[in-house]
Amino acid sequence: MRSTNASSPWLNPLPMIQTMGRKTIEFIERLGRIGLFAVTGAIHLFSWPWQWEKILAQVYFIGSKSIFIIGLTGAFTGMVLGLQGYYTLVKFGSEGLLGAAVALSLIREMGPVLTALMVVARAGSAMAAEIGIMRISEQIDALETMDIHPVRFLFSPRLGAAIISFPLLTAMFDVIGILGGYATGSLLLGLKTGTYFGRVESSVVMHDVSGGFLKSLCFAVLVTTLCCYEGYYTHLREDGFGAKGVGMATTTAVVVSSVVVLIADYVLTSFLL
């Protein structure tokens, strides 16, 4: 007969319960640190003296340097929407609604979400890596020694720059995407220009535009907070230290930020509809 395994978690569930409790406590502590980190950065964003030069430098890094990738992504997203939308609508004799379908899809959903994901991939990873390297090289400790608040110095300007840059990049993504849909639907597939832009004008209302900008602002706060947080607290990671810890922190920042953007998009959409 097979002997009974006394170490089975089903016979002795106490270690499993202890592990679940420890993981739950660690998760709550992590959420608390993120919340305090975000609140501290927001408070210092409006504290005197204002850091206009640092904010403008981060606007250049987060916003201006992302223009090419945002424009390229927006153009091909709009072209794909125009192509797929046309061949779907033509089956029902409603190809004239292509402009409305492309514009509303971009302005309500795809514009804010894809813009946030592109900025996470380009700027968010760089923020996490830069602050992480400063942590492991003790530059953040040096700031504290010089009586310079590290969260104010490192996080607040990036938060302010993201709040400025995300809505502008989203607007550019939407416009270029609508033009991309026009290029596919009208120039390639023969839909009349007046029909396309007439449907865009009649279907898009201010509520759609404001909802997209609200999403972009929320994504700006979430993305910047999570990416800077992962770099700032690189030294607390258990899966690596030094250069490995920075690499793991950067990976975590990109993955977690992307997932949180998608979750937040669903939550915001459920309230805005």
C-alpha cells in the first residue's frame, strides 16, 4: 500500500494559509507604498518653488520624443480600422458609416489606450531604469543627504510632464488615425470624402472627446506612478539586486503598467458610457 504523505497541503493546510496570508499582507503593503508615493509626488508637484524647467525637460522626453511612434501607430491603426470596418459594413450596405466607426473607436477607446501603451514601452521603461540605476548607485541616498526630497526631485516633474503630454499625444493619435481611416476608406476603397468626414462630424460629440481626454489623464497618473515607483524601490525587490534588480524592475514596470491601463480602461468605460 502507498504510504500517506503527511506533508500534503490538504492534510496540513497551515503552511498554505500562512503563505497566502503573507502574500496578502505584502500586496497590501505594496499598494500602500504606491499610494503614499503618488500622493507625495502630487503634493510636491504644487509646492514652491515650482520646477518648470524640469517639467519642460520631461515634456520633451515623454511627449516630443514620442511623436514619431505615436504618429506611426496612429496612422496604421486608423488604416486597419478603415480596411476592416469597410469590408464589415459593406456586407450590410452601411459603408457610409465608416467615418463614424473609425472616429468613435479611436476617440473613445483605441486612442487613449494605445497612446498609453506606446508611452509605457518608450518612456515608462526608461523612467524605471533611470531611477533604478540612481537607487542602486546610491544617488538617491545622496539627494537625501543634501536635504533634497528625492520624490520631489525625481517623480513630481515626470508626473506633471505626463499629465501635460498624454492628452496632447492622444489628440494627435486620434487625428492621425482618422486620416489613416480616410486614406484606406476613401482613397483606396472609393468611399466619398464628404460621406466619410460628414459621418465623423455628425457622430462625434463633446462627451466622446472629453471621455477620451479623461482616460488619458488617468493613464498618465497611473503609468508615471507605477514606472517611477518600480525604479525608486528597486532595492526592496527579492528577485534580484544590482543590475539584475534594475532589469527586473523595468520589466515589472512595463508589464504592470500595461495591464493596469487595460483594467482602468474597462473601469472608466463602464462609468463613462
